[in-house]
Amino acid sequence: MMPARLPRILLINASLAGESGNTSVLLARARRRLARRASLTVITLAGNEAPDFAALRPQIAEADGLLIGTGTHWDSWSSVLQKFLEDATPAEGTALWLGKPVAVIVSEHSTGGKGVLSRLQGVLVTLGCTLPPMSGLVLSRAALIATRHDAEAGRDFWCIEDLRIVCHNLIEAASGTCHWKTWPVDRETFSDRWVR
């Protein structure tokens, strides 16, 4: 049964590189997946024409869910995302955020992204958002290189294909249907000794 209307998802590109960076590529892939089942609005926080929080507030209010993408910069998210979160502080715990599902995509060169993801999800929950299952993803250049070198070992790294799970679960939460999916999990070799 199709919902009465498609859920409205707001994609926030919080990458310093704006439309030209790795995060933008990931968000474009997510956008293609989400467009099948949602009405989308895309905004970019970097650049001369970037909207401030006050200008974005109506779009956030209209959204049934959010997808936020950022790069990793010295073990943190981008400065444009930091400003956005600081400007959002007066709306903490209000209807703007309460119960709104949010997913997060983080790109990283080599390290630091998982810490960024976890801390950012914590901030978003404190604002009032909810986190669907498996709604956070870190895509690492190092993991992509390692997977090319050893595909078997790479099965336990996040990969671009895991975006389908993040997008699916965000749509499910925004629709209120909650038919969750999960990405593959290593249940056999996770405890093997790999330092020789």
C-alpha cells in the first residue's frame, strides 16, 4: 500500500567542498536512491550563496526526515556544519526537531570519520531528532583502497552499497512504516587475530 504522499526528505550538503567534493558524490548517489520513494530538497551550506539557518528553518520544518553529509576535518565535521548547529541551538527541543528522523553520511580520507559520525548523531539526538537503525555511514578512502586489495577482508568495511540501507531506513522512519533493513555484518571472523 502506497502512502498518501511521499515523505519529504531534506538533504543537507555540509561539505566544505560544496558540490565538488567526495561528500557531494555520496549525496548524489543517495539522492538517486531516495528519489524513488521521497520528495527531495537539496541544500548546500558552503559557498557565497549558502543559506543561513534562519533561511533554512522553513525547509527543515516541512521535512519529514533529514540526510546530512559532511567531510572529516581534523577529527570533526566541517566548519559550515558547526555554524549551522550553533545557529540551530535556540531551536533545540522544539517541534522543528522533535522526533524527526535523520541519517548521516561522513566521508573521510583515512581516519576520524567514525568519531565524527558518533558525535554528530549525539548532537542531532540532543536537538530532538531520532536515529533510524543503521542510518549512519562513514566512507573512507582507506577502506576503498583496502577493499580493492582484499575484497574478502573489505566485506566488513562500510562501502558505497551500504548507502541503500541508510536511504531505505531513513525513508521507512520518515514514512512511519519501519520495515528496517541491515547491511552485511561479519559474524564469523570478527574475533580472529589479525596482528601477526
